[in-house]
Amino acid sequence: MTSVVQINSGDLIGRRFNGYDLTPHLHDLGIQSTHLVFWNKQSNVPFVHQMFPYPGSMRLTRALNQFEDRTSTQARFHPQSWFLPAHRTFRRADLAHYHIVHDGYFSLGALQFLSWLKPTVWTWHDPWPLTGHCIYPMDCERWLTGCGQCPDLNRPFPMRRDRTANEFQRKKRIYRGINAEIIVASPWMLKLVQSSPLASHFRFHLVPFGIDLDKFRERDRAAARQRLGVLPGRKVIMLRAVASPYKGLSNLIEALSQWGLGESICIVALQETGHFDRFIGTHQIIEFNWSNDDDFLIDAYTASDVFVMPSKAEAFGMMAIEAMACSRPVISFEGTSLPSVTFAPTAGLAVPMDDNKALAQAIRHLLSDSSERERRGQRSRSLAEEHYDIRLQAKVLASLYRRVEKARSGYAHRSPDDLGSK
């Protein structure tokens, strides 16, 4: 059985895209998947291990993150990534699959050493690997020419002074020494990486994320609405409410404030509360903090009529495909991954970027036309079954893992005894 170790900062946070949910499906295909997580280990399942739970590791990591912030550097000074070969879980794996390595626990330079030590797959979950500092370049195109003279240093991940050209060149030097297969999840991301001067020597694979379609499917709508407390007769929109320059929350609020919907509706908002207080008395507001409870999420999707995801930058959109699996059409902005992920205009509906009036009109149109809403919802479910089944994702990954392992089978790896023990 081929063994792969997934490298993440956490396990349950991001479980849909960091390989956690894939574990049993990979096992069914002859792939033993284990996880090494740094500081967000929340589960006690036997396949998840903490990297280095030595006393003071978290304090050291936070201190190093503060140092990187003061020096305007990123993913540079974390020693634990260099010591991964000392962990028995890493040593026993046939290959390593890295996920997000830029959230404060990893040194990017270590990937040169690690990728030659063990066959390597790396998922680029967002465009950070292509830029001099930011997660999403938005309308800036300086990442195409080397960054420098950054127009917005405050964009996540922020810098105190402009070292974007230095960081860009550092990535370029590091990437030349990395032997890895790169995964992206959407055609939008694939287009970006194919345009990047940093990524020309990598081999890219388009592997959409998947979800459990036996679990994520429409339930009894009346019962779901009753459990959430939706008032009788209300049309319902659902969204992820998070104050971020990328998620478009302010666009939706302005759309509802300026152009309205012509009727009182119910707004189901997940993650942050208080953003829709201005609509109390006009619309019913049901707000929840972030939840990892799948049953609750499926109830929320089922209770809704449409799912609104007005992201201004999005590399895939897990909640979009969850909504599709529950037979709900998704409304989004053009210019991100979401129109292709939701198959707009066939299933999803996309409007021009930052056109808040068009966003309000699209919501109003789908809420008022039940037959079109139903048609788009059923088409969304069919497309989810065709493209976003987690078993399909597992099958594609299992094939890739075996090809990567076979291609490196002639490479003289060090033995576990040579690498020491944890």
C-alpha cells in the first residue's frame, strides 16, 4: 500500500481541502494517508499526528512570525520544517503532499531539501506562491513582472515596507530547486499559474476538490427551515459573512441597501455576526458563528433558496460546491474561479465584478422565479455529481500519487535509519 503524508498547519480547520476528509476514500484505493499538523490539531483520530509538540514550540513560532512581520519577510525562518525528516510519520511515508505552507509555521526554503528527499506533491490553494506578498493580486498585474512598487502593502499578507520584489526573487530561486508536482483546483488557478514567470518549470495538475455527495444533498426543506427558525413564507438567501477584502460582504450589503428586493426575506449568515444589523426590522436575520457541523450546514443549504457568494477573489469555493450538492444555485461575481466552478450561466449565475445593482437584480430574479431556481438547482446537483464527488477526487489523487512514486522509484532515498527518529 502506498503511503502519503499530508503536511498542514491543522486538521479539522480546512478538512475539506487539506486531505482530511479524503483519508477513508484514499484507503479504499490502496493509499494510506496520514497527517502531520503543526498547531491546529483538534482531532484524536489515529491518522493525525502533531509535528513537534515540544515545550515552547508555539511561543517560538509566534516570536518568529512577529520577526517576519517586523522584517517584511514571509515563510522564511521556521526551523521545524527542516526537521520534518526526524518525524517517524514523515520517514515512513512513500511521498509527501504539502498544502498551505504560508500561514506561519513553515520555511519555504525547506521544500528544496524535502522535495529531493521524498517524492513531493504540493497543492497551491491560492495565488500566494505566485506573488511577492499577497494571497490574491486582485487587479494588480505586477506579479507577472516580478512585483516591486506594490500598490497595496496592507493586503493580506501585509508588509511594513516594500520587499515584494525581494520575496518574488527569493521564490524564484527556491522554486528552481524544488522537485514537485503541483495541484490546482480550478481552471481560474490553472490560468494564473500558466501565466506566472515563477512556475514555468513545474508540472501542473487540475484536480477539483470533492465532497461527500451522499451526505451533502437536499433534505426536507420544511423541516430544515423549522430547525433554523425561518419565518413561514420567507424566501431565504444564504452566505458566508466574513469581513475580508476578498469575500465581497460589503458588496452584498450595499446591494441589499441600495436596491432592495421588493419583499422581506430571510438572510442566513455563517461565520461572523452583526454585519446585517441594519436590516433588522426589514428582513429576518439568522446568524451563526463558524461551524464544522455538517448536519447544520446541510440544514442551512436546504433551508435556503439561493446561495450568494460575491467573492472578489476566490481560488475555488468549497461552500459553492456544497450548495450545488444541496441543489441550490449559486450567485457570484465574474472574474474569480466561481463562474467556472459553478458552471455559470448554465447552473450558477454570475454578474459583472463590483456591479452591486446587478447583484441585487440577480438575487431578486432567482427569488421571484421558482421554476428557474429549481432548474438551476437541479442542474447544479447534476454537475456536482459529475465533477465534485470526493470519490472521484480520491481516484485522481491516488493515480497521481502512484505516478509520482513510480517516477521517483529510481531515486536513492535515504533509509529511515539514516534520518534518525523522532
